[in-house]
Amino acid sequence: DQQVKQNSPSLSVQEGRISILNCDYTNSMFDYFLWYKKYPAEGPTFLISISSIKDKNEDGRFTVFLNKSAKHLSLHIVPSQPGDSAVYFCAASAIRGGGADGLTFGKGTHLIIQP
Amino acid sequence: DSGVTQTPKHLITATGQRVTLRCSPRSGDLSVYWYQQSLDQGLQFLIQYYNGEERAKGNILERFSAQQFPDLHSELNLSSLELGDSALYFCASSRGAGYSPLHFGNGTRLTVT
């Protein structure tokens, strides 16, 4: 049973426009959410995170939104740049509930930025 | 550079064999995590160690084991290898104090023939 779902395997966006990547989760114990970016032949790189006490967190061109009632989060990249082309993973963890610190990952969305 | 070092980068071995993957965490990080990424699969959590002790177990097979040493480096041992064990194995580390992100190494690609 997939607890973290990224329903779009790929997404194509024009350079300069907004990229919106979506993620849904089913486990209501999750209270810490992260986005990672991954290039081929490299490990995932941490981008941005949000805890469940917030509904938005911003870091430069990256903003993560959390909708707890819908169990949904999204990553906005504005403006999109060619170097943003990569696979993006959504991940979640249940910290406060005493669960493992290990993250549960979605299967990823391949973002392609077109010139 | 995440600061997490994994060796070797590539490993090719035969079915039935045993291998050891090594991970050095970022300086100051107490937690080490192991993940497996197979073809068409996401990152599957295997096991976590915190300051030398096992803290959490995920989908780790009984043929697999891990440990974290006093200097905080970790090893993942895979034995009686099967073709299906071919995958990318990632190590990650964190401060281990709750709401802190994991930082990943570049992985070891294991091929079982």
C-alpha cells in the first residue's frame, strides 16, 4: 500500500513558467514532509521541507504548500530553469507519533523544462 | 556534495555471494539510514541506526543486516544474493533529532549476475 503517491510520472514545463508538482499521502500520522531532487547517477538532494504546523514554506524559487485536510502537498518552482530538469521525490515521516525517522517516498515525477 | 560518502560506487557479483556496502555520514550526523531503489520502484527504507543502535526497521530482508560503528560509519551486509537484489543502495544521514532532513550519498549500484 503506497502511503505517499505522486500520480504524475512526468511533467513538461516551459522555461520561465511555474512548475507545480503534486503529492498525496494517506497516513494521517505523517507530520514532516520533504521534497528531494535527483539527477541521474547521483543521490537525492534535499530541497525544502515543511512540518504539519505550517501550511506554506518558501525558499528562494521553491515553495511547498501543505493541505492537511486533503492530505496533499505541492511544490511550486518559479521561474522554472533548465537546471531544474530532474526527478522530484516527495517524502514524509511521522516524527511526533514516535514513528521511525525513516522517510516514506513517492515514486517520483520527472520534470522536464523546455527552452 | 552532500558530505555522505558511499563505497564502492559499483559492485558486480554472482548469485549466492555476500557483499558489504560502506557509508560514512556527514560530520556531526548521528543517524544513518539505508534505502534500496530497484527498477520501477521508489526509494524503499531498509533500516536506521542512531548513535550505534538500531532505531527502526523497514522492508529489510532477513538476508540483509547492518551495523553502525563507534566512529558512526555504517555497513550494510547483503548475503545469499539473488538476481532480484540488483539495485541502487543509498545511504543517508541526519542529525537524528526529529525534524531534520536526510542527506543522501550517491549510492552503490549492485549488479547480481
